[in-house]
Amino acid sequence: MDYNAYFASELTRLKDEGNYRVFADLERHRGQYPAATWRGDGGERDVTIWCSNDYLGMGQHPVVIEAMHGALDSYGAGAGGTRNISGTTHAHVLLERELAGLHGKEDALLFTSGYVSNWAALGTLASKVPGMVVLSDALNHASMIEGIRHSRAKCVVWKHNDLSDLEAKLQALPVDAPKMIAFESVYSMDGDIAPIREICDLAERYGAMTYLDEVHAVGLYGPRGGGVAEREGLMDRLTVIEGTLGKAFGVVGGYIAASRELCDFVRSFASGFIFTTALPPAVAAGAAASIRHLKTSSAERERQQQVVAEVRARLDAIGIPHLPNPSHIIPVMVGDPVKCKFISDMLLRDYGIYIQPINYPTVPKGTERLRITPSPVHSPEDVNRLIGALSDLWRQCELARRPMAAQ
Ligand SMILES: *Cc1c(COP(=O)(O)O)cnc(C)c1O
């Protein structure tokens, strides 16, 4: 077999379908984020990033940078081993304590990413609890789906955020079967939020565990950045809270927070935890500093919400359609894959604004969008330039506008 010819033909197919991914080569500038340098075919240009998951700009926060420098200088670069074999540094121990405290749980367990935490924790819980049935929200993230699939446990998919469908599916299962409801708080593409309280009610009624992915909420919601479950006073009702250190916390890594026994169980049986090198101690120290900072500082969250509201109001004022939702994510709906890509390309090339287009298969066909994530570090001038550029391009692409809001 000509392997390379096969790879090339599959890639050509992907390109023909419009699903081939092209990365933007960006260089962020500490102290000036969301500004960055983009390197494209035509050379370099200054751009403003409007689609980052570094939602609060913590990736450049002095407290985080200082903690990482300090740890790097004190402990060196890598952890040097798996957690079991010399890779557990004091920075890891402190970070797990910080995370357990953040979510009001007895313990927490670190992974090398949020993806790995979902894959390993769900995979382990679903495969090692005899007869476990997983009830998975239809829009769960790929990492959850892969973890559940890998476990080979029975999986029942319920309609997205649909309590009556979830209840019907719980009811149809044997009363004594172990069950786990797996879902997210903030769904990242539509920015909608799950009815966590009602899901916990159902879980209690039917004797199910709950597994909540708060990846797009930790750092951002709740008085200490504990997520939507903290904001709603529900953390103690969830069996497992999973999060990332790579989005609002601005570093990298993933974790679960749960009871001492559950964390110890996953620690002891999850291949994706056991057989991989621990995160660098500098990463752990930076993440802990970020969490600690956001536990007491609400300024970043408040400013973010203000910028989100401002961008929404300005879009409304010029009739550009965006999906209403109760979160910080603004999906600007284009509804056409070619135009979506075109607008994104023009924004970058002509306006120095970087927003990655989101097309099928990430979202359903016909709902192609620009996913905008305002942050506390976007200035009023950044907002003005974004709105001006979108207005120009909407005209150029002859896209429909909503009736103008009363001026
Ligand atoms: C990004 C994401 C993850 C994975 O987290 P990483 O730390 O980026 O690996 C998990 N769940 C959801 C819902 C996500 O959007």
C-alpha cells in the first residue's frame, strides 16, 4: 500500500467537504493580550484575538506568570515521572488541595488535560463499576463521549438539556442498576446552561451518580469561580465535578473533584492517570496561583460580563443575529459555511481581527457561526473595531440583519 497516497487522498476529501482545519500562527504578547502577531501567507500583521478560551486573560496575569517563574527557578522544568514514580511534587499536592477547596469536595485528582480527565475518569467509573449505565447528554464533549465509549459500558443518550427525556430514560432502567448522569454546565457552542438542580433532583430520585463537566464555567461563575454549581449552591449535590486549568485559569491541565473514595478509586484504576508523566510543577504552581487569585478577586469576572453585555448590545443595535444565552459565549450566526469562512478570513486579513469560523461537524449544518468570547482585557476600542468590521462584512456578504433595535 502507498500509505502517503492514502493519507493525501483522505485529506483531499476533507478539504472538498470544507472540513479541513487550518491553524492560525499566532504569537501572543504578554501584557498586551488580546493583541498578537499573526503570520500568514502575506507576512506578519498585528491582530486582536476574539475567540480565545483564555476567557479572563489569566494566561498573562502577573500573579500566574510570577508563580510559574518562581516554580521553574526553584524546581526545574519537568516533573520527572508519573505521579507514582517520583512525579508527585509538592506543587501537585498543593494544587489538588486548592481544587478540592474550590469545589467544596474532600479531594481532587489532576490530569494532564481536561480531555484526559474526562476520558480517564468517565472511562474508569463506567468500566469498573459492574453494570454501570451512563446517561449522556446528546451534546456532551468529545472527551466525555470517548471516555464512555472506551469503557464499553451501556450508554443511553438523552436529548440535550431535556429533563423529561432524561427522566423517561432513567425510568426505563432497572431500579437497582448503577447509573451515572454525565453532562456539562455551560455548553461551549451555544452557550446554554444545563438545569443542574433539576438533574440532581432526578439523580437522587433514581439513585444515579452525577458527573458534571464545568470546563467552560470554572473561574467564571460563582463567587469564588467554582462554576455554575457554586453559583447555584449545588456543589455538594454533584458526585463529580470536572474542570480544566487551560481555559479561564489560563494554564493547562484537567481535574476531577469528588469524595476521597472516588478520587482514590480513579487514582488507583485509571490508566490515563497512572501511566503518564505528571504536569510540570511550574504549570501546577501557575494554575494554583490562578485559582487562588480568582477565589478572592471578582473584578475579572465582573469586567468580562460587562464586555459581553456591551458586545451583545452593539450587535443588537446593528441587527447582527447572535444566539441569546445566559453565558459569556456569543455565537454570531452566519448560517452558511462558505460565508462563515470568508468572513473569518476577511476579518483576519483586512481588519486584524481573529475569530475562528465554526462549521460542521462541530455544529449542525445551517448553524455555522463565529464564536466570540469577550474578555476583561478587550478595550472599548477593540469592541468598536470588532463591531465596525462585522457591520462592513455583513453588508459585503449580503447577510440578513434583524430589525434594528430602537436607537
Ligand atoms: C475543552 C473542553 C474539554 C477539554 O479540556 P482541555 O483542558 O482543553 O483538554 C473538556 N470538556 C469540554 C466541554 C471542553 O470544551
